[in-house]
Amino acid sequence: WLQDIRQRLITKALYPEDIFLCPFHRIGFQFNMGKMSAIALAVLSNQNLGIIIPIFGSNPSINSDVLVKALQFG
């Protein structure tokens, strides 16, 4: 198992017909920054037991508004 202890946050703005593949052993999430509806296909291969550090300890940190919406807090 390869582990990247830097917990790097990778962000990418996508446009129509763009494709983004999340690197192996990484957590992927999508956030629609636009005003129109968006369609995304997300596939997970297995459970990731080490999810806490990559989400809450990434560098740079994930915007708290994104986490609230993604994790359905509030």
C-alpha cells in the first residue's frame, strides 16, 4: 500500500464534457459551483477506513462550507 502522508487537496474546475479521475487511494468528492444543475458519475471500489485525516487534515484545507454541504451537516 502506498500512502501519501502529505494529505494534499487537489481541486479542479470542470467544464462540459471534461473528465476528472481521482487518483488511486484518494477520496473524491464533487461540488457544483455553478447555478445550473450538474450530473456526475461517482464510483467507489471499497470502503476507505482512513477517511478522517484526508478530509479534515488536507493541505490546503477543504473549505468548511463544502464539508457542511457534502456531509449534510445542519
